[in-house]
Amino acid sequence: MAFSRMKVPPALLFFLLLFYWMPNSGGSQQDTCQTCRSLVDSFNKGLERTQRENFGGGNTAWEEEKLAKYANSETRLLEVLESVCSTSDFACHQLLEQSEDHVEHWWFHEQQRYPDFFQWLCMDTLKLCCPSGMYGPDCQTCPGGTEKPCSGYGQCDGEGTRGGTGLCMCQTGYGGPFCSECGDGYYEAARNDSHLVCAECYRACGRCSGPEDTSCLRCKRGWMLHNQRCIDIDECGTDMAHCRNNQFCVNTEGSYECRDCAKACIGCMGAGPSRCKKCNKGYQRDGVKCLDVDECAGEVEELVCTAANEVCENTEGSYRCVCAEGHLRKEGICVEDKPPDAPEKGFFDDITDDEVVVLQQMFFGAIICALATLAAKGDMVFTAIFIGAVAAMAGYWMSERSDRVLDGFMKGR
């Protein structure tokens, strides 16, 4: 049997084969086991689908006679395999290409003896997976045993696959190599031969014997043990706090924060302009506070904004020079803000449409009179020009007149 009958586009098949031959293209052992598990799950669903579609009609004798051969036929196998992998599942297609001979062998020769297709293909044949509670290339037993890996309170790394470290990743509150004891910040609330219940300690305790603040055995970082109680360490009063220049320390429960000094300060002992060690530029001390210097007040303004049409505007810790009212800055200087001069009117700017018509008529009339004078002298060229000009003038006048009449009619004049 050849799987080339499957409906896989040739271009996709090419990329699948290319992907297969790339180094390490299969991913981790844990990934390939999951791919094999998904492939088998999809295969079993295909068997159920084809059984529903072809069996169970109620006529058992007819089914045994007509469909017995179909149950284990190549036709049914191909129908199942056509939908095993989705088009975009490259890992599934790759694994199917790799294991096609095994699948065919199981289908025709082994499925009666080994009905668990997952165990036969993924565990025993391809050796991609391990039984539950085991991990690694040789399927070693997870810590705590196969029945209850990691004491039931954690996950064995790589369990069920040929990969992983086998180390227990414990649930919150549990710890130890087998997850069989309580982790930091938790204590044993109950224990018997099969169960362990770990409850959270008081928030300051790293280890404890009970839930009270007096049952601390060890403190978390930022706290210190005193009479079985964990009390907060004030890092700001010790050398434990490390803040940058122009920052001050604020103690918090179990830790501390560094906050920026006020803008008025160069170095400070707390928040606000009254806690400055030294006043910043643009500020001066007034009693205990560093207050803004108004550079625009009194005679100082004359020294800071000296350009024409400029005035001083005070800002926090500084000042800026802006253009005086009624002025704006152009090319670095303040000039008067006035509307642009109106453009000079031309000779014909105020002339009306009727006046234009009169001027046109006068102009053409003068030309016709000149041509008429020349034509009267018997010059044939000027006679022809004269006749053409009269015709053109008449046509223009009639066109213009009709337009004006129509326009007047439309406007109700």
C-alpha cells in the first residue's frame, strides 16, 4: 500500500519532506510524543467515524456478508488516514510519513494481537512515549513511583515521554525532591499515610510551625526574628538601602523604596521642598524651604530678556523670554503682529459686466471703422477682412445678447 493516494497537495508534500530532513526538525522528545498521541487519537476517531457511516444499520446478517471485508480493508485505512492530520499540522504529516510502513503493518497484521494502537506505535515501535509515571529514553520510574509520581503533589518532568529530567515540579506550598514535605512559607496542617496538607504561614515567616505570628522559625528577607516574631527591618536607617543621587529612602514592610527628591532639591532627606539638603539652581532657601526664584520680578527682568519687544515669563525653577503682547516671533526676533497689506487694485478690478460689454463693443467698433475706411479705397484684402470682422462681430453680439436675455429670464428680470 502507498500513502501517495492521500489527498495531500504536492507543494505541501515537498515542504513536509524538506522539513523532515532538516536537522532537529522533530523538536524535543516530549513534543514528538505529544504529536504521536494526537495522531493516534485522530486515527481512532476516524475509525469511529467510518464505523458509524458504514455499520449499525440493524441488518446484522447483511453487514456480516457485505461489510466484513471493509472493516479491515485498505479502502477504510485510506479513508481514515486522509483526515488524520490537518493541512497545517506539519509535525503530524512528518510523523505519518516516517511511520507509514508501521501503520500499514499494524493494520493488516497486528491489530488483533495489539488492539492498543497508541502503546504499539508510540511506545513499543517508535519509542517516542513512556507509560504513565515514567520518563526518559529508557522509561525510568518517576520519583515517588508510577502509582503516585511526586507523591501526588507535583508533576514529574517528562512523564509519559522519552524526554525530561524526571525532577518533581511541586505544587504551591509543597517541596522536597518527592514533593512530600511543605515548602518555604508553609507548615503541616495535617498528615497521614496517604495525604499531606500544607497551609500558609504568617506573611513574615519563611518557616513556621503554625499560622500565628508567634510561630515563626525563620523570617523572610527584610524581616528579623525577635522572640519568635518576625519584625520589619528599617533598611533606611541602616547601610542596607542603596538609593541613587537625588533620591530618598522610604521603608516598607519587608523592604524599602527609593523615591525622587523634589525638583527644588539637590539631595534630600524626604519628600517636599522643606527636606532639601541644598537648593537647586533657580531656587533659594526661605526658612526651611527651597522656593522658586522669580527671575522676572523687579530689576532682574531687565537683565534676562534684553531683545526688542521681549518680556520675561517666570517658570518653576527658571524663566523664558516671550514676545510682548501684539508681537510674534519670526526668524528669532519679535515683530509686530499686524494683518498683511491688502493688494493694490488693478485698473479693471471694479468694472462691471455691463461696462465690459460696452468696452468690447467700442473696441470692435473702432476696428471695424478702420477696416471700413481701408476697404472703401478699393483694397480687396481689407474688404475681405472687413466683411469677416462684421460677421464675427454680429455673431459675437447675437451670442452675447442671447446669453444675457436668457440670464435675465432665469433671474426674473
